[in-house]
Amino acid sequence: SDPARFIDIQKVTKRFGSVTAVDAVDLQIARGEFFSLLGASGCGKTTLLRMLAGFESPTEGEILIDGQPMAAVAAHRRPTNMVFQSYAIFPHLNVGQNIAYGLRKERLPKLELKKRVDEALEMIKLSGYASRRADQLSGGQRQRVALARALIRRPKVLLLDEPLGALDKKLREEMQLELRQLQESLGITFVFVTHDQEEALTMSDRIAVMSAGNVLQVDDPHSLYERPSCAQVAAFIGSMNFLKGKVRGRENGHAVVEAEGLGTIRAEAVAGEFGEGAPILLAIRPEKLAITDSAERAPLDNYVGAIEGKIAAASYLGDRSHYYVTLPGVQRPLAVAAQNVDRETEGWLQSGAPVWLSWQPKG
Ligand code: ADP
Ligand code: MG
């Protein structure tokens, strides 16, 4: 089958009574890809994953895996396996028994089974833990055991439904790296569900951003961040300032727009129509804004503007600082993220201080 369409979701809809959980979704996932479904709670991620696993069947549409239609294939016969958010491991069994449970239906000879369990333990970096009781493990170790139990069947596709959701931030970040490395070394296809955009950006080859049962955009992390296809994606991925405006014309592939508070400026036309007079949303990332104490000191290279405003609030976050700046004629303060703000500069970056904003229109 076509490796770019290893998983081929064709116009798949799932309704529960009057609720449309998944709405005519078309999605192709490549063989060996780390693919994420990203969206707020209730947008249909789990339902889509459960249809891939065979725990639910589509109301309409079709799913093919490796060229095979899945409609008539029962869950346990599919080339998929699933890891859930809740660890779902048996506390009274030891680690080895928990992992071997994944192979219970295959009736392997004892020696072969032991070999497979040892292999799986090595994968999750828990060699030597086979006889440890599951209830003596930490949260991260338990989730690794759940992972090994799913991997021991050697699925072609691993489905992961918010598998790190129950872990604290530090451990979650460690596990993100481990999972990504594991996926790369095994070379199997991962379909990973998360509501955490940072997690999706860190881990994925590509991401489908979902909302209300629909896929808004499918792209690699960099494109999603730099070229969101609509305001909803722009707001969901990272943080974004939005200013209302109107199109005034075009110039060298850029749109010339009049935006509230900024006057007439050139901006990159990312998505939508850019006819004369059309209403637009100007989207500026907080880290693309620079803040200075005078117009003369505004950065020159790649920056434009220098508009006077006032600091409404400032917060220090160690590796960066966030400022909220009010501009005349703009309702909401603009968020500015600045790195390496030196102490001298911090002094004048207090609430109420007059400042100048400039921005990087591109790059
Ligand atoms: P997510 O995983 O993104 O949070 P879900 O796929 O769990 O979203 O749910 C999508 C929508 O479908 C929600 O409105 C949810 O209430 C509904 N839903 C999910 N499963 C069922 C079910 N078995 N019966 C009825 N409604 C359901
Ligand atoms: Mg869910």
C-alpha cells in the first residue's frame, strides 16, 4: 500500500444520538510517522482513536490500514494496539506478568514468552524489574509498563490516548522525550492524542488540530506555528495577539492592511481572501514584538514600527518576561514575550511606564 496513506481515514463520521463526535474527517497518516491529534476536551480525539482501534465503528465513511478496509476487522485482529491515560495495569501482578498479559491470547511457549517480555522490559528501560510488584512502581514506571504491554504484541500502529496526562510536568517532559526516542527506534506508527499543544509540538512529525469533530489543519509543528490556516488554530497553538483591520491593497506578495492602533502596515497574507476593503485579523506572536524605552532605540534589523504604548502589567518568568502593553485605540493589551531582559532594562519595564513596540513582520 501507499506508505503516505498507511492509515487512511476517509470521510469518517461518528454520531452518538444527536451528538456528532467526529464530522466527516479525512486524514492520511504515513507509515512510521509520529502523528498527533490535538484539540480541546470534547473535540472528538478519543472517538477517532477508538474507531482506529476498532472499539467503535464509524457511522459513515471508511478506515483503511495498510491498504486493508477495517470495517469487518475486529479490534483484536487489527494491526493496532492502544495505551490509555489511566495506567490500566494490575496492581496484584508483577511487572513481567503485567507485560505478558498483552500476549495472553497468543499461547506462546514459556521460553519465547520470557524472551518477548525481556525485550519489552529493555525497550522501556526497566530491565531487571520483571518480578517487581506493579503497586511498588512510580507513576512514570507504571505508564512505561502499560506501554510495554501494548508494544509486546508488536503492533504496526500504536494508539496513545493522552498517555502522559496523569503525570506531573517534569516527569511528563522526560516521558515525552523517551516516547519520541522509542518511536524512532522502533519505527512504528504512533497516533498520539493530547490536548496539550506544547506536547504535540515537541513530539510530532505532524499534527491534526481538531475542533468540534472537525480537523482544522494538518501540518508539521513549524508550519502550524508560522502559518496557521485560521484564527482558531493561531489562537490554539502558542499564544497570539489579534488586531482587527482592513485590507488596503497588495504589495510584493504582502497585504497592505490598516490595523487598529498600528495604522497602515505590510503583513504576510497567510489564510483567506485579501480583496480591497476585506476585514482581516492581524496576528502577531508575543515573541515577535520588541519593547524599548524610546523610539530611537527600537531594533532596526528585521523590525518595523515603533509605536508608543504603556505597560499594563509585567511578569517575570526567569527564562523570559511577559509584558502587556496598551496601545491607543486598541482594546486588549498586546502580549510581549522578551528573553534575556537585563536588570537595567527591567527597571523601566514597570506598570505604567511608556514604551515603544516594534515588530518582526516575518521570519
Ligand atoms: P475528546 O477525546 O477530544 O475529549 P471525545 O471523543 O471523548 O472527545 O468526545 C467527543 C464528543 O462525543 C463529546 O461531545 C462526547 O460527549 C461525545 N461522546 C463520546 N463518546 C460518547 C458515547 N459513548 N456516547 C455519547 N456521547 C459520546
Ligand atoms: Mg479523550
